[in-house]
Amino acid sequence: MKKQLLSLLVLLIFSFSVFAQKSIDKQIENIRKTYTEVSQKIESTEKDEESGRTSELAVNELVINKLNKSWSAVGNYRVVFKFYYQNKDEEPYPTQLLKVTKKSEISARNYYEEYLYDKEGNLIFYFEKSEDGEFPEERRIYFNKQKPIRIIEDKAKREKLTKADKSTAEKVLKKNQSIKQIFINSIEN
């Protein structure tokens, strides 16, 4: 009897684990679909000036240190944000943030980041590419309801997140809040 109960318990745990994995895979699939759709809209928008004028997307670009002045103790320093957004529902002005890209040149290092949002404005995907030897060359973090569900660092995939993974995701969420505030300021002023 105990063996049967134990077998049943193991089977239930295994079934739950398989179900949870399929659920995460489905969420990732939906995020990738959103990423592809938004990327296609952006490509179409940025194809030429006429496409930009007629697109449903609006684009703001913020350049920090546009003239490439050398910064003390850093040298080269330049950061370029691009905010891609569109009208939300029946609002008369574009306010729904879809994606943000951030390109940074700091000293001799280059960094690239992407933030992708769902229709409610929640961060669902973060991508980072770095030429800094201290960090992974590439990092992807998938989110569901502001919680990381998968991290991929240099092709190593994890769903059981380490303490370091959770800390990294928290930092990304904090940076995201700062970037969203920059966006809000750019359309309100």
C-alpha cells in the first residue's frame, strides 16, 4: 500500500513538473511571437522616411553625449535610447510602449539592450549583448507578471533560477522602471 501511494505521489509530482514545463514553453512561445511581430513593425517603420510617417508606430530617440565629448575618467561615452510605441486602444496619442533599445559605448566597451512589453505595458523580455569580459556575452530573460521564468546566458538555459539569477532579474526590472520613466517624460513634455 505504501509503495502504491509513493508511486502515485511520484507520478503526480512528475505530471505537475511536465505541465509546468509545457506552460513555461507556451509562455516563451507567445513572447517570441510578440517579439517577431514588433520587430517586423519596427523594420517596416524604419525602412524609409515615408514608411515612418505612415506607420502606426511612433519612435523617439534620445542620444546622450551626441557630440562624443570625452568624459573624465571614462573616455568615450555615448548612450542612445530608441522608444517604439503606438496608440493604445482609443487614446488619441501614442502611449503604448512596445520596445526600447539602448546602445551604449562606454570607454572601449559596447553594450546593447532590448526591453519588450506586452499590451498592458509589462516587461516580458529583456536581451543584453555585451563585449565586457565580466558579463555573459548574451543574456535573455523572459518574464511573466514581473517574475523571471527563464534565463538564457550564452546559450545556457535555466528555469530553476539561482540567487544570482533572481538578483540580475531584479536589477533589470529596476532599470526597466527607470527607462519607462524616461519614456513617460519624453511624451509628456
